[in-house]
Amino acid sequence: MAIARKQTQAPILLSILFILLFLLQFGYSLAAAEKENSTNPSVSWSMGRDKNDLRKGSESTESLEEDGDEFTGGFSTLDSMLQWAIGHSDPAKLKEKADYTEKLSPEEILSKQSEIKELMEKLKMPSDAELMKIAIADLNNSSSSTQERLHALNELLVLVEPIDNALDMDKLGGLEAVIKELEDIESEIRTASAWVLGKASQNNAVVQDQVLGYGALTRLMKMVHSSYTEEAVKAFYAISALIRNNERGQDLFYLEGGDVLLQDMLTNSSIDIRLQKKVVFLVADLADYQATRSANDKNNNHMFSLLSDRVFLKSVVDLSVKRDLDLQEKVLMAVRSLLHLAPTKARDLKEFCGLDQVLERMRVQLEDLASDEDVGDFARDLETLWREVQSLFHQKLDQATRSPQ
């Protein structure tokens, strides 16, 4: 597979690093390398990024054209190659090589430049599109083992991070192939498939609509009830990615019973706390989206009605009783966003949800934690958010007093 081939190329890349550093330092034009094919995410997968790291990776928006006459090798620019190689180099050896290159004559430098071109030719890697085709073919191959399909999904997980690659998925038949895997008997396969769909859909309206068009939302919502926690977490991640800032997605989510799903996840004590954090975070995001809509859009809007329902509001507020600062932060963020919605009634928050009592309890807790050396900094940051929520809440209460609801 492509990953195994890339792992053998690390020593070669390190060996040419020092020559490249010198050539760039003295202004030798290697600008053609900047036109190479887009960053090959599989390299980062095989060279030090574990699955947990992938959750923190930023989404690239670059798409560089493939050119067979230019430098390739899985890096979108010489700078990206240098950054990777420097991070994997011994500082003492790096200095030794740098000192050596400073003594090279112009003729020797030109000779080294030719050597680099030859090495880079040997390092040529398949383009992202080619790697995606290979992974999709493995998914569609009925003879592929579970491990082969899981490997293909892991490859796609990294490959779809750049927006242009995600846009190519449907053209290559990748979305249908991945959605099919949501029905697999192996939880690990279903989990990885949901993760890929979420990653591809994130902040990408075109892919959101494509995945929704294939009807994947229904299956993902069923997977949230899985007894396998990781499957449920990744399924909800995919759901959130599909409906975020997407009116059609939110409408479909509601029609599929999304209101009931959210309510259950907020109030069910057996739900994993990671899931509840994701739910509360999504609530804040949904409220922010609804707050930007015009008055006409809000009329007869199911999601808007759900978010301002006092029973739903209480479900969010009640999660603050859990002594988990991260969850409490997300609850405060959600309440802050909900307070910006006009229909949210301050009196409901006070009399039905007991928000004033909740905020007072949190104030005392945060004061106690402020001196804790382990969580003190976070507690103080959280106190800033708490003050903002308290201020908004009292402003809304004052408005309600002047204009009875």
C-alpha cells in the first residue's frame, strides 16, 4: 500500500534536507516545486500522526495542480518538506550538515541540485485523487478483508481534510462507498465510516447536501444509540457536521426525530459524558445559527421552536450540576447563545429552569477552584464566561420586568 512505500522514504528526505536548506538560503530558484500536487495527507498519517492527533488537525483549503515535471513526494511545498524534516532531525547533525554546505562551491551546488531532482523523481507519489481511488476501490472490493477496508477508511479520513479532496469524493464514488459501510456488521468499520463522513462534511455545504441526499442522516441517527460508545460519538460528530449552518440538514434532522434525540441525550444519565458535551456544543451552534435568521425565516421553524422550549432549556441548564468543568463551560456557552434568541423567556429560565440558582452555585464553585494550581487558570477563564452569561440573563430579566411576557 501507499503508506508502506512512504515510510521507507523518510531517510531519503532527511538526507536531502540539508542541501535544500542551503540552496534556499542562497536564493537558488526552486519555485517550480510550489506547483506540485496537493499535500498528500497519507504521509502525515504514516509519519507520526496517530488517530487522536487527527481530531485536532486543521482543514486545508489548498488545491495544487499535479504536474509530472515538478518536484513531488507527498509535500505540497518545499517549505512543508523542510518543516517535516527539521522536526525529525537531530539538531547536532543538522548543524554539522549546514556547516558543510556552506563550504560548497557554486559548481558543487549545481551538481547537488541535479541530485535533488533525481531523488525527487524517485520520491514521486500518487496524487491525492489516485490515493482516494485506491481506497474507494478497496471499499468496493467484496474480497477486501475487514482490516483492508478499515485501512482504506483511515486513508480517506486524512485525504478528505482538504476541501477540494472532499468535493472530489462524490465524483469518485467515494461517498456512496463510505455510506454503504455504515451498515457493516463490524462496529469499528461503522465508526470509521461515520468519522469520514463527518470530516468530509465539516464546513462544506456541497458535501453536506450530497451526504444528506444519499439519506445517510437516518442511519447516523440510529447509530447514536449504539452500545459502542465510540460509534455513538463518531455518529453524532457526523450528524453535527451535516446540519451545522445547513437549513435543509436541520429540517431533516427535526423530521427524523432530532428534537426527541437531543432531549433524550441531554437527560439520560446513562449517556456517555463525551456525547453530552457534543450535544450541548451543538445546541449552542444551532442557537447561534437561528439568531442570525430573519423574522420571516423563524416563523414555523421547528428548530427555532425547540431551542426556546422551556423543557428543553431546563435539560441544558440541569447538566451544569455535573462537576466537569469542560461540560460546565459548554453549558454556559449554550445558555449564552440561547439567551440571544428573542423567544427565550427570562422568566422561564429563572422560575422553571432555576438559572439564577445554578449561576450562584457555579460562582461559589469557581471561586473555590481559582486557587487550585491544577485547574485555577481554567476556572478563572470560566468565570469570565460566567459573568457574561449572568449579565445577559439579568438584562433579559430587566427587559421582561419592563415588558411583561
